[in-house]
Amino acid sequence: MTYSRSNHLENMGIDYEHDDAYADLEIDQAVLDDIARTKLIFCGDTQSGVLEDCSYISVDPQYQGNLSPGQKRLYEVLRSWQEGSVYTITTIGKLAHMMGLKHPMACGKRLENLQSLGAIAGLRML
């Protein structure tokens, strides 16, 4: 993996991986609902499948880079899903709830950062 401006730690907005970053922001509930309903399919392949408006995500099972504690926890969950089943379908909202996050945007930011670091591929924030 090579570092670029986009995946340098200072540019990742790690604070936005946590609920506290969104406490003072006024975010329209419709926007939060749209983010929470974003569908994620873990199948080990990033090729578009039958379902539309989904991200087909592949997790790199050999990823060795440094991750924040939140990123590491999310990566381990995603890797276990990919290794333990043919397909896993979820939403960002359900994943956020499972991670104990109140804001789906925090989970979305963790996913974006994992992709930026090369730990996952295929995430499309619609």
C-alpha cells in the first residue's frame, strides 16, 4: 500500500468515526435515514451483482496495516462475515447499531477510511 494525501492519517477525519463528532451538527433526519439504509453486500467480490444501489464489498483477509481501535473492530467483523458465509447483506444502519454507534455517518466514515487504507474495496457511498 502506498500513502497518498487521501489516505494519510491526518486527512482521514478519525474524529468523524465517533458519535461525538455529530453531536453539535444539525443533520436532516432524511439524510441520516438514507445513509442508514445504504445496502452492503459482503461476498469477496466487488463486481456488481443482481441487486442495484448496493455496494459489493470485498475484505482483504491479509491486510496488515495499522488501524484505529474502531476501524480494527469493524474490519474484524467484516472479515469474519466474508470468511464465514457466501453472502452477507446488511445496511450501514444495522452495522452502526451492532458497533454501538448512534450515528450511521460514524459507521460510514469508518467504512470509507477502511477503503482508503486498502482493507476493503467496493464501497460506494451513493
